[in-house]
Amino acid sequence: MTLSPARAPGTGSGPAVRRLTTTLYGYAFLDDFVLLYPVYALLFSDTGLTVWQISSLFCLWALTGVLLEIPSGAWADAVSRRLLLWFGPLLTATGFALWVFAPSYWAFALGFVLWGAKGALGSGALEALVYEELDRLGAADRYGAVMGRARAAGLVAVMASMPLAGPVFAFGGYPAVGLASVLACLLTAATAARFPEHREAADAAKDGDARREGPGDDLGVGLGEGLGDRPGEGLGDGFGEGPGGDGSDNGWTRTLRAGLAEARGDRSVRSALLLVPAVTAVWGALDEYTPLLVRDTGVAESAVPNWLLLIWAGATVGGLLAGVGRRLGTGGFAGLLAVSAVALAAGAWVRTPAGIGLVALSFCGFQLASVLADARLQDRIGGTGRATLTSVAGVGTDLTTIAVYGAYGVIGSATTHGAAFALFAVPYLVTAALLAAAGKGLPTGKGPAGKRAARAARTSGSRARP
């Protein structure tokens, strides 16, 4: 067995892995420990913005992510990913400060552009850095469980920010909540500087496709058929240089072309790219409407946050189950989506507080499925464009999410929120049916083929917003 010199065998549970995972969990928690989350819509309204102005801000936020996602992912494959993870929270801190100290429509718009840019810088860069560091340490098979815990840490942070925002707001109003949010962003940036980063040279990764075996590793193939060592000693090591090191055509544009070429040339990669938005986009968009769903059950306004905490708790458990869920084959994954879809439809349709428990169960399943879809994508990528391809999946998720927002606006205006939620369970049933028809296995990391695939491999997101 020949190992790349960038990998360190036998260290899958050593101090280096613990340093990486501890930094990741701290980063994920602080990144979502933002006290503005529960009150920023109130800030917009109290400033005098109309409903359509608030909606336009959300669209601007989403479009910023779409426009910057792929180029930022390619940049993350060409420069220091740690640098991007450090710089992104500083952009968000600037935006939050503008919101509370110079509140106006244009300040809010600029803040959302900065927030969207931060999300684009981190999307792809974080997943690629964590996967490749685990791979170097001989622990690539732990990626799904590690990222599941990281997402759970972010969800815990969101849940913790909800009850804290009230007392802080009562003490100092929007400025106090804003300052606390800026501080959280600065601590996130400081934590990002602790990430280890060791980058393989481009030539060392060329044999990735040859080593990437495991024909039973085609979860999602039914969705995609027929569609077209450099150590990072300093925070900015590699800045401005591409894989070839000359900063010109060997820079991020070359990385972008290489990553997209891999997606075109490998059906399993295309399938994985399609599976990510198919799993993550709908429930991620529905999350924005859960307060309205809960209120429609007849609970008191003051009790709505408590029921929202139940839903977030379900999603958190889903992230924590990723280590167990990675054993699922394609049939099991399809079953997970189907059961979650039925729970979503049934829980929303009954329009009672008890039904919210079923919605929480569905979010648990969808969160688990999202982590597994991301892990499968990382396993299938074999070249140097990992962050690029992860960002391509992110663009697909963002575009699908925008489409869900638009569709919900139409459906939710014509019927109840419960009926709208139930209708949006249908796409998951369709995806589950396609996966079941494909009938091929999910990589478990067991057996020679699975182990080789894990060694050879080098993703929202869940976007945690209340």
C-alpha cells in the first residue's frame, strides 16, 4: 500500500485530530451564537421598512451567495482556506455594526451583502479544509460524524442565542444585541486562525481518481444519470498563488475549470452534486416559516419560541446521528427521506401543537440526510477542486432555496401554512423514489473498496438561521 507523503497513518484519533475537531466545534458554535438572529426582523420593521423592502433584503442576501459561491470556492482551492475562514466573520461583524449604529435600508442591504460574502467564503473552504486535514491524519472516514457534530454545535448556539437575546435586548436595546453579535464574530475569526492547514501540491492529487474506487458508492446515481504539499504555516500561506504557484493561469481560474471538468467527466460526482440541493434546500427554506406554522396551531405568541426550540432540538439530534447514519445504504437513505417527508406532512397537516413534534422528527431526519449527502460528495471528489465543487453544490442549494421561497409565497397565500408544509414534503418523496430505484450502496468506509475511497478522497449548512 502506497500512501501520499501528506498523510500520516495511524493518527486517526490522536492529538492532531482532537485539535482540528475542537477548533471546528468552537468555530461552528461561535459562528451561530448571534443574538441578532431572533430580533433582526424586528429591527428592520422598527426602522420603518415595509414588507416588500424586508423581502428584497432576503433576496439580496441569497443572490449575493449565488454570485460569489463558485468563484469563492475556486479561490479557496487556490489560496489559504484558513485565511478565508478568518476573514469572513470580520465582514459579518462590519455588517452587524452598520445595522445597529446606522440603521437604514441601505445599511441593512450592505450588511446582507457582507453577510452573504462571508457565507460564500466559508462554504466549500470549511468542508474542504476539514476533510483534507482528516484525510492527512488517516481519519477521513470520520468526516461525516465530525461535520454532523459541528452542525449540531451551530444549532445549539442558535438555540442558546434565543433565550439570551431577550434579557440583553431589555438591558440595552438593539445596540447591546448588536455589540454582542459583533463580539461573537470577532471570536469566530480568532478561532479560525487556530485551524491547521496542510495543502497537497496539485501533482500529488492527480492520482486521486485512480485511487478512488468503490463501485458500490453511487448513492444518488438516479439523480445524475444522463446529465451532461504545501504546509500552511502562516495564516495566509499560498495567498495569491494557485496550485501551480505562479498566480496566473495556474490560479483560481484554472482550479475552477479543473473542478467543473471533474463534475462533467464523472457521473458519480454529478450525482452527488445534485443530491446535495435535493436534500438540503427545501427543509432549509421551510425553516424560515416555522414560526408561522407554530402560531397557526393556536399556541400563545409567547410560547412560539419554546416550540421552535423543539424543532431545532430535532435538527441538532439529526446532526449528532451522522456517525451512525453513515452505515446506511441507498435503500436506507431513501427510507430516511421518505419517513421524514411523511412526518413533515402529517405533523404540519394536523395543525396542533402535538404535530410540531412530528415536524421536529422530520427536521431530525432531514439534517441527518444533509450531512450524509455532503459526506458522500466529499468522498467522491478526487482532484484538487474540492472547495470548488462543494461551492457548485452550494449554488444549486441556494438557487433551489430561492425557488422554494417564491413557491411558498404563492402557496402560503392561497392556503394554510400547514397545507403548504405538507405539499413541500412531496419533493422528498420523489427523491426517495429515485434513490430507491437506483439501488446502489452508500459508502460505509468498510471493506477494501470503501477504505480506498476514503483514503483517496481529499459541503447552507446547513445554514443555521432562525
